[in-house]
Amino acid sequence: MKTPFFLLICFILLSCSVSESEKSLEVAENIIEFRPDSALSIIRKTDASELASRRLKAKHAVLHAMALDKCYIDITSDSIIAPALEYYKRHGSAEYKLKANYYRGVIARNSGDWDTAMTYYVMAERFADKCKDKKAVARLHNAKMYIYIRLYKYGKAAEEGSKAAYIYHFIKDTNRFINTM
């Protein structure tokens, strides 16, 4: 009888300890795919001083880079994504490791540094099999495809495009499937 009561008390205490900033990051993460402008606004309003842990700072960094990219705001400095890259070297989920490296590659691509972009994309791909966000994996293959096209490596571009198209077809994202093909 004491155990369920103890668990209930622990749950209540833990739920109360979640900061407003952490709640804001959760909201931003949940809407970033279909409302990136709103997610970016939430991320920019998040009180960075309330991000007490390296985990939260890393998550904030990934979501910030992601929202900027989805809002077509091209950045060329890695200062936003740097905390995430440092944290996800040794911690975190495969999904966030993939995203941190992917968005660092996007930043390199924005500055025209194809080699660095591809290096980060290849690092991101190491986590693709364990990543639950298949749309992120498809974006990664799509990004690699475009770099191979820029480098006139059409065979490799076709391979990456096929991988992206397969995933888009699998997750029933018809528009992206057609655009990739």
C-alpha cells in the first residue's frame, strides 16, 4: 500500500520540478515540423538562464538550428549548434546525435563548405539505424544527394536520392517522395 503512494508523491514532485523553459522546449519540439515560425519564436523567448543542465542547453541548440533552417534563415556560424555537438558526443539519443551533426552540416553547406558539410552528414548517418525520426533520416540522405550533385557524382547522388525516396514513401510523405524522385 505504501509503494503506490510513494510513487505518486515522486511523480508529483518530479512534474513540479520541470521548468517553464523545459516546457517551452517541449512545445517547440512538438510543433517544429508544421509550425517552424512559431517554434522559432518560442525558442527565442526561452529564458536561457533557466536551462540548468547541459542536456537542456544541447536540446535548445538543436531545436534552434532546426527552427532557423525550417524558416529558411541560413546561418553560417556554428556557435548555435556547438553546445549540442559537444554534449551529444557522449550523451543523448541517436535521434539528437543525428540531428546535431546534420544541422552542423547544414551550417557548413550554407557557407559553401561542401567537404565539411559531407563530413558532418556522414557522422550523422552513423545514428540513422537507431533514429526513430525517419523524416530526419530522409532529410539527411536528401542533403547528401544535393552535395553529390554539386560534386558531379551522379551515381552516389542517385543512391542517396533512392534512400531518401524510400523513406519518404515508407512514412507516406508523398510530396517529398515525388520531389526526391
